[in-house]
Amino acid sequence: MSKTHRAVVERQFGRTVEAFARLAVRDTPEVVAEKVQFMRPQAGDVALDVACGAGTLVLELAARVRWACGLDVTREMLEQARRFQAARGLANVGFERGEAGQLPYRDQAFDLVVCQCSLHHMSHPERAVKEMIRVLQPAGRLTIIDTLAPEQDAKFELFNRIEIARDPSHAATLRWTTFRRMFDEFGLGVVDEQIRRRERRFHHWMLRAGHDRGSRRYEQTRRLLEASIPGDRAGLSPRREGDDFVITHYEGMFLLQKKPAGR
Ligand SMILES: C[S@@+](CC[C@H](N)C(=O)[O-])C[C@H]1O[C@@H](n2cnc3c(N)ncnc32)[C@H](O)[C@@H]1O
């Protein structure tokens, strides 16, 4: 990640940690439980959550594995994650500051590696995925969860323009075909794949990025979203509800394993 983009990510998540982790949480406890289940954690696993944010997922995962690590580039997120850890009295989790594209771990150190809703903040997501593969045991499991962008070029561009208007640390949400091509190229087999439709309230989504009604980014993003309604030009399927909108994200969950050499 370039120094400039890293600074944008750290600024964004440093200032929104409260909104992101406490006030406008993204997933219900049921959704978090579903995701943990999807990863097939084993009691003896040593697990890593890359770009763990405030630790929601890794703390849930910790209850099911031997040891779990959360890594993130934003100091404030890690501080929040440690507070959540203390509140839950979990002793088998460690948090570390670091960069997904250059993981500070030895080869094959983990049985389970996860990365949720973070690749779209990285200007070189493929470098982070390569690193996740490097630190994964040969028979280990890698779970990638992220929003999927529309396949069609014009919709893909507007979708990402709206995301960037909302959050300048957004690099690009990838398409399902891009994920699948990357997995193939990197020798990863898809063990399981689920695509979930997640409805989000626009206002809540904006609060999570640190913007309330009346702020420049809030209004600019809202204008772009409203303009996309005819023909659903950004693929977000916005639907008016009173003074708010409901938008739809498609979230891809991929459970991956390294293919044996030569296959
Ligand atoms: C949208 S949050 C998701 C956090 C968490 N995975 C979750 O699902 O709640 C994105 C996180 O990615 C982190 N991040 C972005 N780029 C990163 C990078 N290159 N290396 C490490 N962390 C990164 C940010 O600091 C932020 O905490």
C-alpha cells in the first residue's frame, strides 16, 4: 500500500472507530455467527484475521479456536479491539499493528486466515491475498468476505464512485469474476461460496463512515445515489423509505484452500 493511501485509511478508520465499532455496527450477532460457522473453525486452530478492525469477527472466532491474532494498520481500531477483548475476558487473542501486504509472520504459521470487508480498502488487494496464502498451512483454510461490485463496467464504475464519495479510503470493490480469476491464478480452490444479499439503510451506512446529514460527503453521496435510481445505474437498488433509502450490497463469502501442487 502506498504511504499516501495508508495515511488515508488510518485517518478514516482512526476518526470513525467509535461510529464503526459501537454506534453503527454492520452485522447482527446472527450474521457474525453465520460467518464464523462458514469458516469451519477447529478447536486446535491458530487463526489470523487480516485487517480485523475493532475485532468483532476475530473475538467471536477466538471462542472456537486455540489462538487467534488480529492485525490492522489503524492504531485506534486495535485499541478498540483490545477494549472489547478485555470486556469479554478472552485470553487467547493477540492484536498487532501491521500491513496486509507485508504480514509480519513466518510462512505457514496459521491454520485459518480470514479477511473481511477490507480488501476493497487496498490499492493492491492481490498482494494481501498472496501474503495470506504465504502464512497459511498447506491444508489450511482461507476465508475472504467482501462486498461484490456489479459485473457491468458502467455500473461497476458508478458503484465505486459512490463508495469513494462516502469513504475516501475506499480503493475498489471487486467483482465476483475478479475474485474467482485471482483465486484461480493463485492456486486456490473454492471449497464453499455463499453470496448474501445485505440490505443497509443509507443513513446508517453513512454514519458508519462518520458522516451525518448536512455534511458535505453525506449530501454528495446522497445526490450520486439518487441520480443512480433510474435504471439502477450503480447496482445498489436504492429504495426510498421516508427520508432515507435502503440500499443492497451483495456480499461474497469464499472458503478457499491451496490446491495441491500440479493441479
Ligand atoms: C471496513 S473495516 C473492516 C474491519 C473488520 N475486518 C470488520 O469486518 O469489521 C476495514 C479495516 O481494514 C483496515 N485496513 C485497510 N487497509 C489495510 C491494510 N493494507 N493493512 C491492514 N489493515 C488495513 C482498516 O484499518 C480497517 O480497520
